[in-house]
Amino acid sequence: MTSAPLELFHRIADKPSAAARRYIVDHALEDRIVFRNLVYAEAELDWTLHGGHSTPALWDGTHLHQGAEAVLARLQAVVNLGRDDA
């Protein structure tokens, strides 16, 4: 059973968002993360519906992890455990 990819809600010019994107690339997680740029109305709507108020934010299908510290901790769990249900 394959879990749905995680979704990273981000802003291009936002330094914390850049740190999250860099972590994803550095740890070869691109195939497990969908990048959702908040410049697009559909991405912004989904982010808002999940309770978004800060970036970066990572939706894991259940919870929206917000802010660089929370997002990086969640991504580290994916790397360390090799799975999405951390």
C-alpha cells in the first residue's frame, strides 16, 4: 500500500520555505513531496482549508505542520524512518 505524497506549501521568496525545499532536494525526497507554490490560487485555497497561516507548511494527509522548524522535523522523520507515517 503506497501512501499519498506529502504536500509542501511554500513561497518562492520566503527564506524558511527555501530551507524546506533545500532539505527535500538534499535528502532526495522529491518523489515523495508535491511542491505547492502559494502564488497559485488553488494551492493557496488548499493551504487555507487545511488551516494554513504560515509558510512553509507540510500537509501529511492528516496534519498541517507549519513553520520551518515543524516542517523540517517532519521531513527528518520521513528520512530517518523511511516512511510517511511518522
